[in-house]
Amino acid sequence: MLEFIVQSPRNRPDLVEVRYDCQCGCKPRARYERGSDEANFEHCCCGQVHFVGARAEERLKAYLGERSAQGLDAEVGEYSIHALQVKAPWGEPVPVAYALPAMHKKH
């Protein structure tokens, strides 16, 4: 399970940034703007990926499905998908979905 860090950038109270410190040394981050129908994501170099925002889990699954159809990520094996909510600085829950590969990509 990933531990997420939730914060708003300075002078952007309607924007939330959700990130984690990856075991590979990266700090993947994705942003969500309050009221938006979008979900943004970041795909780490080791294969982990997370989406933040509207329909995050649905969009994560579609993204991984597209990559699989193109033959991408074959070296990481199956992904385990997880979904949760984080509390935005304005007090509302924001959906987060992330996928962990069976085997991480080598650096």
C-alpha cells in the first residue's frame, strides 16, 4: 500500500496535489482541481501508476487496458489495483486509484 502526501500548491487553494515517495527514489505526483471532471496521473519509471480525481479507478483501468493492448508493460506482469479517497485541503474527499506491478521495472 502506498502512503500519499496531500497538499495544495501555494496560492492555489482549489488545487490538490497527491504524491508519494516511491521506493525507486521518484516522487510521482498528480493534481486535481476542485470541481473538475478530470483525473490526472503520473506513471513512475518503475511501473507504478496513480490517478487522482473524477472516476480515478475507472480511468486507471482504461489506461492500463490501453497499454496492455499495445504490448506495453509486459515486463512488469499483472497489476494489482487499489482505490481510496484522500481528504482535500478544502475538506472534500478526492478519489485516488493506484496500480502496483507484480515486478518493478529496472532502472
